[in-house]
Amino acid sequence: MHARLVSYLQDNREQIIENWLTEAEIPPPQDRSVDGGVEGVVPYAFFSCAFDNVLQRLSLDPDAEEGAGVPHLNTFLGLTCDCQQRAFGGRVCMELHDSGLTAFMSVFSADWDADHEFSEIDRECSKDLINHALSGFFAKEIDLCLHRTFRKDCPFAAQY
């Protein structure tokens, strides 16, 4: 199942990343939020590396490591986007996780998977596996997040 899932996701890589880019609603940096309605920016390289890391984790490598030069949240958080206080959608890490799961699952929709390669049970199982892999990826990002300790309202700051 894992090999088939990884192969299917790899075949649909560009669609998943494109959907992830458009699904993520990331708030802009605090000093630019006065413009109203403007969204923050997450580099394409972050989505690409996150996708690769999720596939590594799905390939039964729970300690998947990133390659050199991987952009972490710290490289753009506070510069191109920022967390908003007391809002799920305003948490960059949580928003990227949630929108990532939506993007990955978009290629399992009846419109996309016209050949019905995956049954309903396969889709549910795949969703659980993908969610777990995304959680592993973002857990590392949260551990590395320098902003976490400065934000008293960060739900992960209390853990440290």
C-alpha cells in the first residue's frame, strides 16, 4: 500500500504542490497587515521540500531528513508571513499542515482519480498516513521555530 501510495503521489506531485500553494491562507507579516486582505507568501521551495519529506516518511522512513538548503519556517516567518494571535488559520504551521492535507487529498477526489485506483477505504487509510507524515514534518518545523518562544499565544510555546 505504501509503495503504491508514494508512487501515486509522486505522479501527481505538481498538482498537489499547486493545490497546496492555492489552499494555504497565510497572514502577511504584522507590519504589512494594515493593507487588508493581503496574504503572506511561503516560498515554493518550502512546499517542494515538504512534499519530498512527506513522501520519505510515507516510504517508512519516520526520521526523514531534508536535503541541504531546505527552507525552514524560520527563513520566511516574520518576513513574508506571520502568525496571527489566537486564531487557528493564523498559525502558519497549522495552516500549512491543514492546507497540505487538503492538497494531498485533492488527487483522491472522484474528479481527479477517474480510474478509481483507490477505494474509499484506501482513501481513508491514505488520509491517515498522509496526515501522520505531515504531522511528523511539521513537528520538526515547530521544534526549530524561533518565533514560538517569543509568541506567548503560540500553542506550542507552553510545551517548552
